[in-house]
Amino acid sequence: MPAKAAFTQKPSPADTVNYGKYLVQVASCGDCHTNKEKGEFAGGNEFQQPAGILRVANITPDNETGIGTWTKEMFVRRFKMYADSSYKPRKVGADEVNTMMPWMMYKGMQQSDLEAIYAYLRTVKPVHNSVVKFQNKNNAIAKKG
């Protein structure tokens, strides 16, 4: 039997880390970025596409395989690049890979919200997990990160 809902207060945006954690939970970032074998936000989950296998990024603060070397500005810019009026999405061909990250859904987020997400992600356990982002149908590795 499901439990009765246990509602809590939304953290204040002034409590940056807890507010960032709240936003990460609301956006369900862990659904794609958490790997059962490697850990929370370690990436590596696979999604089959016509051109091959796409794997999601490690967003832990690991300096070698995650976003540990990213600055807050780099993190925010990654989301905001899609909000630029000059950005024009292009059709992805059958032999090309498309990201699973719904960038267009998040492009309109407030900078302060993205900064809070970044602040929270800096507090999670760094996981060393080198993710091969794409492997085409012929098993050729296209990009590692």
C-alpha cells in the first residue's frame, strides 16, 4: 500500500545548496545520471539510438571524469547556450547521435537556479567513472568524457 504523501517546505533560494538539491530532485536529474553500479550522478546509463548507443555524462565533481573542473560560469553557460536567439536546432540524421539531455526544456531556467544546482552537485560524492559517450553500431568509440 502506498504511503500517505509527506509534504515538506520548499527550501529558500537563499539556502543555495539545499535549494539546488530540491531542483535536482524536481527535475529528476538522477533518473538518467545515476548509474546503479557506479553510484549517484556517475552517468553511464545507456540509451539505444538508430546510430548506436548513447551514454549519459558523469555529473559528479570528479576532476577527471565528471564536472569537477567546471566553473559555475561554465555550468550555467552549458544550459544557457540554448537560450541564445542565434541558436537554431538542426535535424539529426539517421547515422548521427542526438543527446538525451532535454536542453531546450531547461534553457529558460533562472541563472540563480542553475547556480544552485551547480552548488549542490559540488557537494555530492565524486565518482571516478569514465563514460564513453557514444558508440556507433560498428562498436567504434566516438567520444570519451
